[in-house]
Amino acid sequence: MRALLILEAISAASEPMTASGVAKVLGLPKQTVHRVCTSLVEEGFLMREGSGHRLRPALRLREIANGILHASQFHTARHLVLKQLAELSRETVNFVQPGVAGMQYRDRVETDWAFRVNLPVGSEVPFHCTASGKVYLATLSPADRSRFVSTLDLKYMTANTHVNFDTLLPDLQSVRKNKYAVDNEEFMEGMIAVAVPVYDQNNRYFASLAIHGPSQRLGLEDVVKHVDDLHAAAEKLTHVFFA
């Protein structure tokens, strides 16, 4: 039970916590919390950040969360929201979450157009040159965003890819202000995308909801027209997962 309470406290925090901070929040002995946290790190449920004093959820804990949210009733409800948005936009709709090395496609509904861009569920795409990735980066605090971006390999994908921190960071600032991001053939030549954030009940980023299609059919003005519909669908997803 102590391990579960510790995981709950760290998962609910807006930033990484120290073991001492967790002990204070839970009212548990510091030595006990330090011991349990060490075991949770060793088993892959938590990971240490920076100097090693602060703790945040690691891959194994995130996989548990994803597994729970992929349970049949959640998956079905989520897929219905995506399907409604796909029918409204007539383009492919994606539900995307941060992974270890990039954004991961967790669910999608394909357009009924014969000509489409194929990125199947399970695909992992870069943070820096996708609409879903830029939405995620923009939700981080300015300090955390700068630190995170400084660790990225700003790999060249197309002529429009941000390969310089000095151009990416201002773009992310605009994304945060506008509450949506676009991918203007930054990840793949011939693909245009737009994405918005999905929040949990505490207004914390949870996932990205995106629409994409070929540039032969879509321009930036076309995808931006779907921003309001994306936000409305994102609110539905928040209700599905957290109400």
C-alpha cells in the first residue's frame, strides 16, 4: 500500500518530487519512503531526474496507465470520439501520447479518401517536427521545455524541419499561446497536420489529438479550420477518461 501511495503522489505532482517531499505529503517516515522509492526505481516504475534526487514516473508505470486506459470501455469510447471527428473532418484522426523516444500513435481512425498518409498505430514519430509532439513540448513550463529541447536530436526530415533551437523554441511559445500546433510538411514531405492537447481533470497534459492529410488535398488554412472541432473532441476525451 505504501508503494501505491508513493506512486500515486508522484504521478499526481506537476513536477518531479524528492523522496523527502513525498514523505512530507504522505506523512510517512522519510527512511521508509527512501527505501520504497529505491526499490521502485530498481524495478523500473520510477526514474531519477537531474542530480538524482527528484523522481518521476518511468516506463513501467506509464505502461500500466496506458494499459488501464486501453481497457475495452475506455478504448471503445475513445475510438468513437475519434470516429466522429474523422467523419466531421473527412481526414485521418490520431490519438498520440509521449513515449520514451518520441510521440506514439495509440489510436486512429482513417479517412475514407483513397489517397492518404499511412502512419499505423504503434508508430513513433519525433517530438520536434510533428504537430502532436510540438503540442506536448509546448505544455511544458518554459524552463522544462528548454531543458527537454536541449536534449533532442533535431534531426533533419524535410526542408521545413526545425533543426535549430533558436527557431523551435519561439514556435513552441506560439503553440502554447494559440493552443494548437501545425506540421507544415516538417516531418514528411507532402503531409500537413494540426494537433491540440488533451488534458486530465487537473488541467494537465495527457495526450495530443491530431488530424493529418496529404498536402495535395490540405493546406494550412484547411487544417486550422478544424481546430475548434479538435478542441471539442479533446474535451469529450477528458470526460471519457476522467469524469
